[in-house]
Amino acid sequence: MTEKSTVRTREMGIELKAQREEKQISLRELARRADWSASKVSGWENGRRISPIDAAIYLAHCGTRAPERDRLLELTRPPSDLYWVRPFFSKLVDPAKSLIVQENVATTVITNSPTALPGMLQTEDYLRSVYELSGRYTTDRLQHLVQARIDQQQLLQRRDPPQCIYFVYEHTLRSVLRDPALMHEQIQSLVLATNLPHCTIRVVPASAPPYHLVGSRFTILEFAEHPPVAYEETFAAGLFIDERVAVEAFYVLLTRLEQAALSERESREFLVRLAEEFELMAT
């Protein structure tokens, strides 16, 4: 039976391939140098689990420097499982990068964001204000996270982006972050995003059941060749979930959100009206 890949092993495969291609080494050449079969190397690069020793040998043949090598070897320890925690406070871990890796190979990205707006849709001023509000980051770390979010948003401008569906909540949209001018700019940005053919925004109105009380901030990632994966973000860490039963539970909540949310057209009309409200408040 072919071993199934997971979020962790697929990210490792993508990172390994990037290291090899950066040094302009062909797959067959690397296999020859390490006395491996080309099929083994191909399997690793496509998400098959790799041992820490083999990963270290692979990276050595690519000439990967020590800091980057240590970061990548962390992906092999401990053995991959169905729940993968990516702590925000670890020097070797970048949860934003892990999420970007998965989003870039996904065919569909569905995000439920009952608190702050989805990172993919935040303006730079909005996301910076959210990070500052948390009070948990140094100036350097905050700038790094802001840039990571901006880089993440390039996904929407890609030639062949995934289908992106975002559930945003009226109470969040009406929460004034810093000042009405910032909110006007942010809501206007959402209105523009609704014009993208691959981007759908659904507003969960205040009159809907209070799903923000039971639903966490999560993203479901669907792939052409792999089972769907859920990503859940907390204050301290990001959590990738491969377990089928757990992912199905997110789909149950998603079905309820689809029934409660405004239609795509109604959501756009709501956002246009709200942008006008904030514009009046700002003047």
C-alpha cells in the first residue's frame, strides 16, 4: 500500500525540491551523488516521508547552509502525524510560510474568520494594526509577519489561483480598528476583491445564529491529489489537521455557514453600503 502524504511531508518535499533547483542540480544527478534511485528522490519531493538522516544527506548534497538546514530538518522530527502544531514563538518555525506552501498547491481555499478578517484580504494598515493590538511581537518580528502576509496575498494575483471562499462576519466588519478611515480603506479593498472571478466573499449577518461562538478561525484546503486538510489558528500556534473525521467536522460547520450567510451578490451590496458608512464617519 502506498504511504499517504501529510501536510508536513508535502511541505518537506516542496522545500527539498526548491533547495535542489536553487543549486541547479537535476533530480537524477542528486540521486547519483547520494547513491539513491531517482524514484526514491522523486517520492520524497512529492510528499513521501523522509528520515532525518536521508534529509540531512539530501541537503548536504545541495549545499544548504546550517540555519536553513536546521529549519528544514525540524520538519522530519518527530515522525509525521495527523495533527501538526506550528508554534508562533519558535525561532525555527514560520507558520505563515507553512500555510503559504499549502495554499499554493491547493485547488480550493475556504476560510472562516469570525474575529479579524482573513489574512489574505487584509490591507497592510489593517493587518499591522491587528498585530500591534495583540502586543505579542517585537518590532522586527512584526515587520516580518506583515511582509509574510503581503507575500501570501500574491496568491490572489497568480495566473492560476485556487478558488478562494471567505466567510466574514458583520460584527467583525463593523468593529472599528484604529479609525473609520482605515476601515473605509479595508472595506473598499474587500469590495474590489469581489470582482476577482476566483474570489468569493460571504458575509455572515448579525441576524444569523451566533456561529462566532462555536466556530474557530479555520481554513479548509482542498487538493487535486490529496485529501482535504484543515488549518486552525490560535493565539499561540497554527494547527494543521489531516485526520479525516476532524476535517469532516469542519465541513459540517461550513454547511451551516453557507445556509446562514448572505449570497455572494447580497454580500457585495452589503460591503458597498458599509464602505459608504465608514467614509461618512471618516469625514
